[in-house]
Amino acid sequence: MIRIAIVGTGGMANTHARAFAAIRGCKVVAACDVIPERAEEFAKRHDVPAVHTDFDRLLAEVDVDAVSNVTPDAVHAPVSLRAIAEGKHVLCEKPLATNYADAAAMAKAAKRKRVINMVNLSYRNSAAIHRAHDLISRGEIGRVMHFEASYLQSWLTSRHWGDWRRAPAWLWRLSTAHGSKGVLGDIGVHILDFASYAAGDVKAVNCRLKTFPKVKGNRLGDYVLDANDSAVITVELAGGAIGTVHTTRWATGHANSLLLRIHGDRGAIVVDLDKSYRELRICRGRNVDKNVWKTIRCGPTPTIYQRFIRSIRTGKNDQPDFARGAAVQKVLDACFQSDAEGRTISI
Ligand SMILES: NC(=O)c1ccc[n+]([C@@H]2O[C@H](COP(=O)([O-])OP(=O)(O)OC[C@H]3O[C@@H](n4cnc5c(N)ncnc54)[C@H](O)[C@@H]3O)[C@@H](O)[C@H]2O)c1
């Protein structure tokens, strides 16, 4: 039995708890949150025996093999490094850290301690993106020339996920002092991973970020609302292709939409997660001259939670690991630098 501690018991931790509960041979045995009642409620909801407010004490008192780090972004590095130092396997939420130096230190520490390390770039749970990666790697659409990728959310204009003005889980995402890197760090990380996993590694970026005024004085209680909420990036890939990646929290009409179009010199692929996680569309071969698209059914594919547990069992670290998380973090850092300096940055 693989014993897991979940650290940070807010919204996303429920997804982790449910995912682990559905996997045989593992059990969440401890929950930790700096807000005691949140940890207690979470433990009750998910039948977790040990409850802590201090991660060091949890490590000292509860026998765990692995840690699921579901704390806010700025807490990913300290909690993961502490867990790694104790020889625990770690599944860490995205973005891996809030800067490349921390992310690289996490990847290095995990490698040195030989613990299984994965980052929850959860759109890798879509079978379609793995199939797109395989088809493109096999040259099915020829040389990648051009791509466009977007990740659109609308929680600043819509209340489908509640009122952001009242919920700490949204407010910390709008505030750099609370460790947020804005929409770019929150979901830009997903779409940059998603697009580059299929289309190829990023070589250079030119990024524009925008933070719109939201309330009078741009402050709500402790939260100064200064984190970016729209990002537009032009990207050059190592293989020479160029493309755009854009992401925003202002995309009215889109709760959570990921779209990727990749055009090669002999075909093209579209992955649209609003339509399906298990289908992609492809135009290739004779269909290129007729602009005809075929749908390919894909999958199933194991989730990152399943991959994490399987990696612990087999000792073979699956993807996306901390090294991949750090590589994407490097691209995020380059985007911030590009926006600040108004120029293209090579990775
Ligand atoms: N992979 C995905 O698709 C996905 C989706 C949503 C959120 N996330 C990530 O999950 C993380 C948590 O997001 P959320 O929406 O659940 O936020 P949240 O604010 O609801 O939950 C975070 C919890 O961590 C607790 N916490 C803060 N510091 C702590 C510490 N030092 N030790 C223990 N607990 C601490 C907070 O009290 C809070 O309960 C973020 O990094 C976010 O980016 C990922």
C-alpha cells in the first residue's frame, strides 16, 4: 500500500483525493493545511485518518511514502523540497515553482534523492494530446510550420465558478504578493506544455501581458490585484515553426477551453478539448488537396495520478516530471522578461 499525504486541502485537493481513492494499492493517510478547519473538513470528507497544520510535524509523526503538493504556487518549492529531503515521492501541482531557479533546484533535488517526481500538467490526461505527439513525431503531417494554441477562461466576467471578489482561491491568483504569476503562471503553463509537447520545444518567445483594473484602488482587503490576466505570446520552435499562444481570464463564454491547431507541410492536426479529450481531427494525404478532415478516436490514457502511482511501483519515472516542469518554467520566465523588456527572448 502506497501511503500518501495531501498538503494544501483547498479546491484542487479534492480532485487529488478522489483520483487516488479510485486507484488500487494507494491510500491518502494524512491531510495538511495551514487552516485547521479546512484540513479537518477535508479529512472528514475523504476519510483521511491523520490531520495536521504543520508539514514538518506530519513528516515526523505519520509514515508516508508520497506527498501530493496542492498548495498555492509560491508554496510548491518549499513543501516539495522538504518532502524530497525526507525521501518522499512527490506529485506537485503546476506551475512547478514561481521561477526557473527554484524549479531547477526541485528537479535536481528529486534526481539526487532518486524519488519519483511528477508535475500535475493535467491536460496530459487527454488521450488526444498523446496521439497528436505520436503522429507528429512519426512525421504524419510533415514538418511543423505553424501553430496556434489558446487556453481561455472567463471567471473574471462570469460567476460559473463563484464570485472571484469573495473567494480566497481566486483572489490569491490575482495577487503577486500572494505568489501568483497571473494567468500566465496559472494556465499559460498548461497551454505552453500542451502545445510544445505536441509541436516541439520552444526556442524563443515574444510576450505581451496585460493586467486590467478590476476594482477601485485595485485592492480587495489583503489582496493587491496586480497579477496579469491576459497573455499573448508569439513563439518560435526549435524546428523553425512559428505560432501563437494566448490565454486569458476574460474570455466570456468559455469556462475552460483548450485549443491547439498544428499545421505541417504535409498535413494538420486539431485538438479541441471543448469537443473531446479522446478525439483529434487530422487532414493529411489526399485529403490535403480537398481540405477534408477526419476524426481519430484516441486512448484511453492513464491519468497523471495513475502514472505517479505506477511510477512509484515500477521505479520508472513517467512524464511530465520535474525536469519537464522546470523546462516549461524557463519558458514562463522568458515570457515575463520579454514583456518587461519589450523584446524577443531566446530560451
Ligand atoms: N492541475 C490543474 O489542473 C489545477 C487545477 C486547479 C488548481 N491547480 C493548482 O493547485 C494548487 C492549489 O490550487 P487551489 O485552487 O486548490 O487553491 P486553494 O486556495 O483552494 O487551496 C490551497 C490550499 O493550500 C493551503 N496552504 C497554503 N499554504 C500552505 C502551507 N504552507 N502548508 C499547507 N497548506 C497550505 C491553503 O490554506 C489552501 O487551503 C495551485 O498551485 C493551483 O495552480 C491545478
